[in-house]
Amino acid sequence: MTNDIKHWSEYKYSENMLQDALIKHVMDLMPYRMSDEGEVLEVTMNLIENDENSWINNWSLMADKLQKRAENFEYHNKLVSAASSYLRASTYWRVSLMYFKDTKDARMKKFSRNSQACFDKSLQLGAYPGKSIQIPYENTTLPGHFYRSTTATKKAPLLIVVPGRDTWADDTMWVIDGALKRGINALTFDGPGQGMALRLQDLKFRPDFENVMTPVIDFAEKIAGVDSNRIGAMGMSFGGFLVPRAAAFDNRLKVIISDPGNMNWGNMIAQRLEIALKMTEQMRPDMIDFTLKDYEWKHNATDSTIIDELKKYDNTSIVPKIKSKTLVLDGAAEVTHGAAQKFYDTLQCKKDYLLFDDESTAQQHTQMGGYLTGTEYIMNWLEDNL
């Protein structure tokens, strides 16, 4: 009888892998007041699979409606309701750009700014105890937010949260919320290749992520109330590959969490894209063509350079240098099957491995669809180690 049980991870909102993942991600932001089921399903029912314009048009339509509602609430001094609508509007503005690659389209920057403005307005009105920050980085700054836990002590630990390729720093609220409730301050940012930094500053991914995290840690150490001896970092998806890279070159991180663990992310993706490159552009399925062009944009590459560029993202030689205690996360429905276990086995520092099995309901990539369950286990570990 047990063998007949179906698991929710088999359910698909779309046959397009990325669109399906993004819809599940947005649905799972509901406990954090960043989405609402009816709104998400309303958009989903009107999407044309694989169609970029359908994606951006439907999500932005919902975002615009929520933003106007929020502005009306604010005008009438209904500030709690305004904060709520602003927060969800911000989510939908961001998501509208997550399956859209036309960098010359004016909506790319406009909707990014809309998302940023709505999110910051929601914080100002009390949605979460956070504020906008600008982190000095080379000859510019990186956009982010610092959140101070209302239950934190005078000198409290800090968790730096690094997003992945597709979602933005503001999408990591499920982790931030869990930290704040446990007296842990939090800091998020969009680095090169991510979110606002990509779309508003044209900063592209770089394999030497230690040169991104060093100024972030420098900034974090100077924040009043942060215990500089208890700074940790968590990376999700591609961020789960980037954070260990930083820890290998900077011993100031007491703990790191790699979600999921991956030692040679670049080669894994390169193998998939090599198949796409063997097809003519006219013959590629829409999803495959989108994926290829999206990687080229975010990594500042072309058809002829993308494979070599991705192969630079290989941490094999530096993993043994990591000294920070490391939690490696994995899932039974993880798309990078086996990579986390290999990464964990190679680590020579103090380490723990946590597998979310099919019974957990958090078995998908980065616990997507099971954020509440994921948070409980992740934060239990942080409480014990940070």
C-alpha cells in the first residue's frame, strides 16, 4: 500500500521546469504574507506555457493592481493594509521578470524599480523590521536589506543570506522570518548576476565570489548590535555553490549553509547547455532556448564562450580549505541528484548533512513548497551552532 502513495513534488503547474518552480516558489511565500493563493492561481490560469510575454504581462498586471490598491490604502491611512498589499505587489513585480530575458525592454528596469519601491514601502509601514542598505563594492554598491530581530540581544548573531540565479534577495524572506523569530539578525543582498544588481546595474556573475562576500562581511561587522564572532551565511540554489567559495577564502564566517551542496556546479550546467548548442536556434524548444540565453546574459557570455565561462565555476580544489562548520542540505526530489552528498564527503571541516526525504514535503530544490518545514530544521541547526 505504501508504494502507491504519491508525493506532491510530482505535481506540475507547468511542463516548463522553471515556470513550474517559480509558481511553486510564489505559492510557498504565502505564510510570509508575500503572496496570496487566489492571486497566484489567477495569474497561473492565464499563462501561456513557455511564452515570455504572457509571463511578464500576467504577473505585472496583478502587481500593478496590488500596488494601486496599496497606494489607495495608504492615502486613506489604512497603513497595515497598505503594507500588506505593497509586499505582495513587490513579489509579483519581481516574478514577472524571472522568466523574461529581453534586456533592452524598458520594463526590465521599470518593473525592477517598482518591486524595490513596493518592498521598501512595505518595510517602512511595518511589514518586517528591515531597512534598505547599500553595501560598498568595488566602484559601486550592492543593494540589500538589514533586518534586526525584535528579540535579539544587544550583541546578536547575524545570518547573511545569498539568493540563487533566478530568485532575488527579497525572495529569501522565508529564511529571514525564521531567523528573526529566533533572535538572529539577518542581511540579504543582490550580488553580481542577481536581482537588482543585474537589471539596474548590469553587474554579471563572477566565479571568484569571495571578492563579493568580503566587502559584504566587512559591512556586516560594522553594524551596531552584530556580534562579529557569530556571523553565518546561507546560500540557496546557485548561492549554495557560491557561499562555500567565499568561506574557503574568508575565515570570519562561523558557519555556512549550502542549500543544496554542489562542488562543480559549472560543469553540470555546461553539460546540459552543450546539448542545446548542438541545435540550431530555430530547432530549440522555447524552454531550452530561454535557458541558454538567460545563462549567457547573466554570465556575460555568448554561444561561443558560455561553456568555457561556466567551467570556471568549479570549487573542487578549494573545498578542502573551508574551515567554517558547514550544513549541507539535500532533497529526495533535488534536480542536482547526488551533488550534495559528493560535496559533503569532500569537506574536511566540521559538518552536518540533512536530507529532506519524500515524507518531509520539503524534498524539492531549496525546500521549495516546504519552506515552513525547511525553516524548522535549518533554524534548529542555526540555534545550536551560531
